[in-house]
Amino acid sequence: MRVAVVGCGAVGSLFAAALAQLDDVEVWAYDLDEAHVRAINEHGLRITGAGELVGRVRATTDAAELPPCDFGIVAVKSMYTDRAMAETAHAFADGGAACSVQNGAGNEELIAGHVAEVIRGTTFPAGHIVEPGLVGWDTKGDTHIGPFEPSPAPMDKVEALADACTRGGMPTHALADARGAQWRKLIFNSASNAIGALTGLTHGRIAESPTRDLAWAVMAEGRAVADAQGIVLDRSPEELFDFAARKEIAYDHKPSMLQDVEAGRATEIDFLNGAVVSFGERHGVDAPLNRALTALVKGLERGNE
């Protein structure tokens, strides 16, 4: 099996390093960070923190170097999905399936514009880049994947990818319908990420401060939008929120959107709170708190510019 990881940031690196532990998987990584790619090729992809491992990965900044692949794991920031897939689509043109493990909703639609077989996915593990070639693994957790209904990969391919990820150390569940898992995390992230970005609070501190009530109200809007689409959540996002806030889980973890704001980068707000708003509009459900958080984060981005 040959797998290309498109976007070797924190989450992409976790998958790439895990899959590289397997003798029957050849792993390629595509990323635009030249220093990161160079360090991976020279010293291996090093993971530290919740797990310690080194993965021998073939990394490149030139998408044209990617060979034909059986699978792609798409882990770029959501605002770069369309560009990244346009550059790498040739690697999946001969029956390859591309799986999103990105935040939010709307990425699969963009991937399907370039790849015939698409896998919907959501993942809980998180981390951060410590230095080129070295990624800190902050939190563990499970990944859920399933066929993306408008352009589905066959279920046997979904199961094969889930098996490889699980054997590599990233527990992954193959589901016939992965929407419930995806929207559970989207609803969770819409509260944790946006509030964290605006307040500078870690996840645990959001849960124990006055912002907790706001988080619950934001998640209630997300639930209403999921219900309007007939999506049955696989778990309670509120329970996930409290679970993640535990000291030994993600109390001190900075939500990825806060990391982006602190680094002066663009955020994924349009694919998180913005997605709740847009999917709500399609199904006649208003989400005023998510709309307000989207506007505030966009204002914060403008200030960073």
C-alpha cells in the first residue's frame, strides 16, 4: 500500500509517522515547508509527547514528485484544501482514494472536485510543530472514516485504510456513515476553537470559566443544524468537551485556531463556525452565536494582517 499525506503539519505528521511504522505501507508526504521537509528526509519524522516514534517518510515540496498512490490522507488547513488537491490529484487518478482528517465541514466537497473516490473523516488526536521534523503529540484519540456520499470510496477501501492506521498506532474506525462523528467534533470545535482564539484560553480553562455557558449555547446551535440534516451524532459533543478538559487529556492544549491567531496565520473559521452557519442556512436553521463568533474571528484575522 502506498499512502500520500497531503499536508504534513501536526496532524498529518502523526498519521505519516504512524503509517511509516508498517512494513507493508510506503509513506510519502507533501508539504510546502522546506525546512520541515528537509529535516524529515534527513532525520526521519520524529514524534514526541503522548507517543515516541520516528517514521521514515519520503517528503517533498514538489507535488509532481508524488507517485501513484492507493490512498491520500488530506491534512492541510481547510482554506488550502482546493489548492492542495489541484496540485496532488494526479497521485490519485488511477483508482486512489483521498481521505480528509481535517477540521470542520466542507472539505470533502472540495476534494471531490479533484478526486473520484473520497472518504469523509474526523480525528481527535492533536499536536504542534516543535521544530522542523519534530512534532509534539498533545492528545491521543480515535479517528472515524466513511464513504463521502456524493463521491464515495468503496467500503472495502475505507476498511483497508482504517486497518492500516490502526495497526500503525492511530485507532481508526470504518463507518458506513461517518457524518455523526464528523459533526460531533465540528460542534465541539466550534465552541472550543473560536472561544479559545478570541480569549487566549486553553481548552480546560474555557471549560471552567464564564465562557463555559457560551460554549454550551454555541454547541446547541450546532446540534440544531445537525438535526435539520438528519444527522445522528455518535456521541455528545458536550460530554466530549468535558472529557477533553480533564487535566490528563487536553486541559492545557491550545486549540488549533488559537495557535493560528498567535502565529498570525489565517484560521479555519469558515469551515467551523462558518460551516454551522452556512449548513444552517441551507436547512432553515439560524445560528446567530456561530455567526457572531465567525465575524469576531475574521475581525481578529484582519487585525493580524
